[in-house]
Amino acid sequence: MSTLLHVDSSVRAASNPNPDHDSISKRVARRFIDTWRKKRPEDEYIYRDVGVNPPDFITQDWIGAVFTPEENRTPAQKERLALSDELIAEVSAADVIVISSPMYNYGMPAQLKAWFDQIVRINKTFDFDLSRGDFPLQPLLSGKTLILVTSSGEFGFEKGGIREHSGHLAPHLRTLSKYLGVDTMYEIASEYQEFGDERHRLSVANANERAECIATELSVTVPAQAPQCAVLPV
């Protein structure tokens, strides 16, 4: 049995009275989740919608509590870190993590960044040792698989694309993923939303197809070989 952690971050709902307002990233992630759960109903499923229910931003008092030795923390400091402890426990328990995120202003939503800030925490998800030279930070978790589902209004953010240097969503998440213990990562991208043309329709269709394909293959092979799911041409 595995544990699946699903984190949505769009401020939009997956389904709205006006379908034009539906969150694409949430709907594609749901395709992955539904496929996975049909094939592995015994797996534990943990869900967080940080877009609708965002975690608290970290504060100076939060940082002070983190750097206070655990045995010396006051009740107030322990309470201040309670949410962080809960979120870290969910990540630690997960074998597979699904994060869905729209691109807001060429990066991740503030709510998702707040979730990461609560989790990337010294002596919990990484340690620090200057004896390692110029790379003193070392992740403490490992062995997890991440499925990143993104949506964007424009296109061409991939390596070699026309907007490669403007896209900070997936690169930032790839960098932070190691502090979630991620060893293997798959990306599912939907683009062209602002254009609303045939390219957008095909991009959404491709994303849904890829989500279902990866879920189908990974549900059998986790944590083994990468899926061989093809992406249809846009």
C-alpha cells in the first residue's frame, strides 16, 4: 500500500457555474487522481487545497521557534509550528506527491510558496553542515515521486521554447522538490489558455491524456521505471 499526497494551489475551483472559470490545473490533476484511485483503491489519500485554504505565511516568530532547540520551545512556539509539523508529516508519509499549480505572473501562486515555506525546514526536511563546503544543505527525505501539473495562459516555457527564460514555475518547483524527498519527477503542462484556440484545446487534451497514462503506468510500477507515456503533438 502507498500514500498519495495531492496538493492543489489554484484559487479557482475545479468546477464552476461558468465552465470558462474552471481551474484547468485542478481538473487535470483530478484525472490523475481518479485514474490512480480506481486502480489502487487501498492506497491512503491525503488532500490539501492550498489555493482555497492557504497556509499561514512564515513570520519572524516562526523563524525564532524553528531555531529554538525543540526541548526549549515554549507552548506558544510549539503552537506556532503545529501547522508546519502537520504539513511535514503529510509529505514524509507520502510515496507519491501530486502538485497542481497555475502559472501566476510567471511563477507559482503565493499560497503554494507559503506551503513550501512551512515544509522546507531545518532539521526536519534538510540539515545544514558547513563541512560539506559550498553545499551545506542536504535533504533529509528521499524516495518520493512527484507529478507536477501546470497550466499557463501563454506557451513556450519549456527548454528551448520562445519563453524559456520567463517561466519560473516548473524550474522553481524542480529546485524545491528535493526538499520534499523527490527522486523522480514528471511534468504535465497545459498551455495557450489566453488564446482559447485549437492549440489550447489540444494542449488540455494532451495534458489529460498524459495524466491518465502516467497514473496508469505508475500505479503498477511505483517506485520503479518511468512511464513511457507519449505526448500528442500540439
